[in-house]
Amino acid sequence: MRASLIQIAVNEDETVEARRARAAALVREQAGADLVVLPELWTTGAFAFEEFDAAAEPLRGPTYEAMAKAASDAGVWLHAGSVPERGPDGRLYNTSLVLSPAGDLTASYRKIHRFGFDKGEAVLMGAGREPVTVRLPDTTLGVATCYDLRFPELFRSLVDAGAEILVVPAGWPERRRAHWTLLAQARAVENQAFVLACGTAGTHAGVPQAGHSIVVDPWGEVLAEAGADEEVLAVEFDPERVARTREQFPALKDRVLGLEPPR
């Protein structure tokens, strides 16, 4: 499987429309990949709280339309990162979009764990309620977003639903970059799954971004890692390694807590 993580830079001197067009062009350049991933809230920046309301769009809004066309042109599965969605209930949500190679909206995921400690995203956006997996031809993706990475129970539920590849778009700050790498490896090891974690570069709302998108295998080994600046991180790996790892070292079979008790 060939994956491309587009670590796009989000800077205040570029309009949302210009960045959307640039992201679409970058997606088209990944023709030949199986899966392409964009970061969290790359249209506005994850810390640009004051812009969320004005930039919010419906699920099938301008970002969906641009990314659907780009996915179709490139013939790739596209995790289009997340956008500030205005739901039918009028609330804002941090919503990820997953598109098929035909450009169809295959799945959407509203971020469950909102960051901010009673301010920012935590009060401006509603919380999602349902874990989301997406079946690809040869594997299953589990979808999470940024701050979700700190909550292992979500990832375990994704694995229970069949996930073998855990995809995490993010707008992670540079000041906590060590946690980003550590948690990505931890989620891979404890779930014996691949982790594809795609962050933003640049600085938005005065917050320098960590960059350093990372791909981790089921043993916790880093297969590829980006630097701090905008780049496309391309990697090739075998999804069947998940099944082999779980067979060779069947730790998941020894779970006790969190399982439904026998009847």
C-alpha cells in the first residue's frame, strides 16, 4: 500500500480559497498512491478559533467539492483532513471527510474529544458521538482527529470494529511535539496497527505547528517521519503485516478490562 501524507503549511497570509486550490493540486500530484491524507482544519488552522464560525461550511460544501474532484482526478482514496462543519442543527463540528477514488463521500467523522479545557474548540464546537471505520479494498481504516490521540479507549474501539490502519489528521502545536511522536507510537504498539498521523506545518493564530507527520508500524517502528516544513511524506507498507503481528504476538487476545462480561 502506498500512502501520501500532505503536511500542508497553514499560514495567515494565504486565503482559504487559495489554500484549498493548492491542497487540491497537491492531492492530484499523488496519483498512483492508494491513500492520501490531509491534516486537521487545514482550511482555517486548528487554533484559529475566531475564524471557525465564518469559515464553517456544510458537509458537502466547497472543501468537499474541491477534494472530491481532486480524489477523482488522482484516482486515490482521500482522507481530506477535517473542516469546520456547520451541521443541520446549526452547531459547529470538527468533521473529517473520507472520499473514494470516484470522489464519493464514503464516511465522515465528527471529532469526539474537543481540545481547549472549557475554551476554544471545546466550547465552540459540538462533540461527535460515534467512532468511524472505513473499509478499503484490502484493509480497514479507523478515523480519529488530533486530541483524540490522547484517549486510547477510542482507538481500541476502532480496532474492535476491524481497523488495521489508524489515521490521525492533526493541528498539533510544536511545544508538545514530543507527545505527538510518543502517542503515535503508543497507539500503534498497543493496538498492533499502523498509525498514519498527518499534521500541519507553519504558524496560525500565533501557534507554531509541530509538523513531523509520522507513519508507525504495528511494532512501534517509525517507517517515515516528516520535518517541520511543508512536505509530502510518502511511504509504502504491507497492511497484511497487521494480521501477522497479531498472530506472532497475540497480546490483544489477553485483554480483560473493557470487554463485555461472559453470560
